[in-house]
Amino acid sequence: MQLLGDELVLTGGRTEGQAARRTVRERAAKLIDDPSLLDDVELMGAEAIANAVLHGTGPIRVRIAADGKRLRVAVRDGGPARHPDDEQGTDRIDHGRGLGVIDVLAAEWGLEQSPTGTHLWFDVDLPGPPG
């Protein structure tokens, strides 16, 4: 897949998340002209970024890429944050509504977690040429 612009690097601030969400939509709009699909991409991007802000550590990296058939948004962070009352390391990001939204709207998605990083990505099918 070819990157659509530079990778975004966030520190987790609120305004950064809002700006990243807008950037995801703007870059997707280079390939998608359906406002409803753009809304879906923006919503899924916001959910993925919010998960990283709320449950991750370190810088948050957002990549938007496409291969002509699909658009992919990928969000990485430094791994699951540990709360003082979580001695067993059982905090997970898959307990809220965000992944449910992504599951319904994405053509495909994935989540990989390890002690050193979390990678959440989703794909949407790009519209074909008018026909």
C-alpha cells in the first residue's frame, strides 16, 4: 500500500486527536467522494485514535494508505497502559464500543497487542470506477 501523506505522530492531547481525525478524513477524501463512507472512515479513525489515547502509552502513530482497491488506516502506540490496580496486566482495549463500531463498518480489521506495542488497523473498500 502507498502512504497518503506523512505518518502522523501524536502525543495524546485532545486537540491532536481532533486534528488527526480531520486529517484521516481529508486524506481519505482524495480517493472517496461518498460523504457517508467518509463519515464512516472518520468515525473509525476517531475510535482507533481514542483507543490509543485512552489505553496506550508513548507516541501514537497514524498511517493512511491505499492500494487502489482498499484504504487502510493504522494506529500504533507503545503498548497497553497499566493501571496501579492491574497487577496481572489484564487491561485491554477491546472492551468498549469502539472496536464494535469498527467491526461493523470496516471491510476488514485487525488488532495486535504485545507488552511493547498495540497495532489497530482497518480497511474500507474503495469505490470502483463509475460504470
